[in-house]
Amino acid sequence: MALIVHKYGGTSMGSTERIKNVAKRVAKWHDAGHQIVVVPSAMSGETNRIIGLAKEIMAQPDPRELDMIASTGEQVSVGLLSMALQAIGKQAVSYAGWQVPIKTDSAYTKARIESIDDAKVKADLDAGKIVVITGFQGVDEKGNITTLGRGGSDTSAVAIAAALKAQECLIYTDVDGVYTTDPRVVSDARRLNTVTFEEMLEMASLGSKVLQIRSVEFAGNYRMPTRVLSSLTDPLMPLEEEANSGTLISFEEDTNMEQATITGIAFSRDEAKITVLGVPDKPGIAYQILGPVADANIEVDMIIQNQSVEGKTDFTFTVPRGEYAKAMAVLEGSVKAHIGAASIVGDTKVSKVSVVGVGMRSHVGIASQMFRTLSEEGINILMISTSEIKISVLIDEKYMELAVRSLHKAFGLESA
Ligand code: ADP
Ligand code: ASP
Ligand code: MG
């Protein structure tokens, strides 16, 4: 008998029929003698619908109130799933984040989990119940409801698995594992049986939304075995087969000498680029520009500072597109005048494409192959950033899919 956490995403919970299938699958695992905690997302489209309502009222909705409503989709899901389990004879109980409680900081719309109390859940499991806990939401120390950022149910699931010292966290979704790139963009993308934790971390941080990045961080910090697998198979398929399907995040670096140099291509459509022009080139300038942006809780990604000409330079960086207006407001508000910049310009029609692979450590020439492929397609590179196991480029958004497809081919990632 093992304690296992299942997470089901929006598509997997997309209709009452699908919820009944989730219940059948969960019941199968419970019947096999396991203790099961289920963490569902809102039904597909629901979180978008709710955020859309908020935006009809206010262009920039108040973050506390936004979390108050955005978290409700998950509350519907846990209740329905508990009922579906009860309807097939299982004892099940649902909890919202605050009831567990799952404590977070107060950064509305992108809160971080600080602690999870396991007492109530453990008692229910020991009493033979299946416990269904909302994904995506938590509660801060003042009792305010918070959410963990889009795709945050993955993080709830892995964090709950870590807190309960579960044997494994199974992330059920609408694809049957992690692929070399998004199979919706490249139809012959190949499913990976395993992916190293480091590569998954890079892929998630570079935009592969199959797992939210913080879930991968939790998996790494707690060495929680985490598997991505399909929820759209027959829920009554043999358990052994299901338990070994999909993609396992591994913590061992593959020692196989023939491993691919590049594991996958990640992309993020929703980037924005900001350039502060005519900045005096003197110590502290990067801090004076980026400090206030960080204080506004906006994540900065790629950064370039140009060569200075006559003591002036241009400073360019990228932010998530959804934070562009806020970042511009911060810069125009106080920073521009304070540092004596000439002007601030922005571009919201840019995307980032990255090649990722631990094999890059021992292979040279990946960057030149990447740049050659893009140049052969006539794609202009706006910014570049690298780490030991990835190279990212910022390009015009209209070339994003072309770039992903041609790089996928150039690095031989397609399925045989
Ligand atoms: P869920 O609602 O189950 O959380 P998501 O839509 O958040 O599902 O994530 C699954 C989706 O991630 C897939 O449908 C796929 O389009 C996308 N995706 C992006 N990159 C990858 C990748 N490398 N491998 C698999 N899926 C990917
Ligand atoms: N329902 C939330 C979202 O749409 C969380 C999740 O699906 O993981 O972002
Ligand atoms: Mg998701």
C-alpha cells in the first residue's frame, strides 16, 4: 500500500462525464489498496471565463478580489469529484485550500506555498477516505484566499505530495507525457520516457506549460517522483500498465553516451520587450531600472545593455506580456525621470524559443546550429540568452511556430 497523489487538469475535468471517468480511475487505484489524494483543476475554460468577467468590470482587476473569484473553479471541481466518487460507493471528502490549510504568502495571483498541514488529510486517509483537495489555491496568514498563478494546480499537487511524503505524484493531463516540444505545434514530436529534473525545470521555465515551473521546483527540492501521463485513456486499463506509462521526471542524469544533445524545444508566445533609451552609463543603473520592476513583483527575463556611446547606453529586457502595462507604468512613473533616460519603447509582439538539453554541456556547436537554422528561415534574432543547458532567442512572434518546427527538425527530434 502506498500514498499516491493524482492531479487532473482542466480538460480531464472538462465535463461531468469526464469527472465520472476520473472517479473510476481513482477508485481503481484505491481498490488496489493505495491511499489516494486527488488534486483537480477547474473544469476547462472556467478560470478563463471567471477572469474574463473580472476584466469586464475593471481592466486591471484588484488582485485580491481576482483571487477570490479565480479560485472558485477548483471548488466546484472538488465537490463534483467527491460526489462522483461517492456515487460509485467510495468514501470521499473535499477540501478547499484554506480548510487543509495550504498556507501561502500574500502575493495574490502568484502566491507561493509556505506550508501544508497534513493532519486532517492523514486522518481521513487512515479512515479509508479518498481526499480531494482544490488545486491552484491557498490562504495567506490573514485568511485571504490566494492563487498560485496559471497552471498552479500542478504545484498544489506536487507540494501536497511532498508534505504527505507520498510515494509518487501522478500528473494526469490531456497528452500522454512530456514531448520533445508541444505536440500541438509539431505533430511528429516524440514522447520522452524520462526527462531529467534539470531539463524539465528549464522546459517549464521557458514556457512548456505541460508542468508549471514551481511544481518542478517542488519535485526537485523534495525529490518527489513525478510522472506526467494521460487522463484520456480507458480509466479501467490495467493499473500496472498505467503506472509505468507517460514520462517520469528522473533525478539521475542519463549516463548513456548516445543520449541526444538536445532534449526538447520550448517556447513562450507571451513575451514583451522593453527598451530604456539614452540611459547615462554609470554604476547602479541596472539596479535603478530593474529594482522598481522587481519591487512590483514583475519577473524580468532576458537582459541586454548596449555598448555605451558618449556616456549613454540603451537597456533592454523582457517581461511576461501580461505584465507589460504594469512594467511600463512603473518605468514611466518614476524611473525615467529619476535616471534621466531619453525615452522608453516597447514591443509586445515577441516570442521566445529555446533549445534545451543536458547533453549541451559536452557538445559544442549547438548555438551555431541553432543560429544557422534560424538564418536559413530568414528569422531575425532580437535577443539571446544562454545557460549551461539551454539557449534562448527572442524573435518576432509571427515566426515562432516556424522557428520551433525548423529547430525540431534540425536537431533530429522527430519520432522515427
Ligand atoms: P492541464 O489542464 O492538464 O494542466 P495544460 O494545458 O496545462 O493541461 O498542459 C498540457 C498541455 O501542454 C498539452 O496539451 C500541450 O499542448 C502542452 N505542452 C507544451 N509543451 C509540451 C511538451 N513539451 N510536452 C507535452 N505537452 C506540452
Ligand atoms: N485553473 C487554473 C488555471 O486555469 C489552475 C490550473 O489549471 O492548474 O490556470
Ligand atoms: Mg496545466
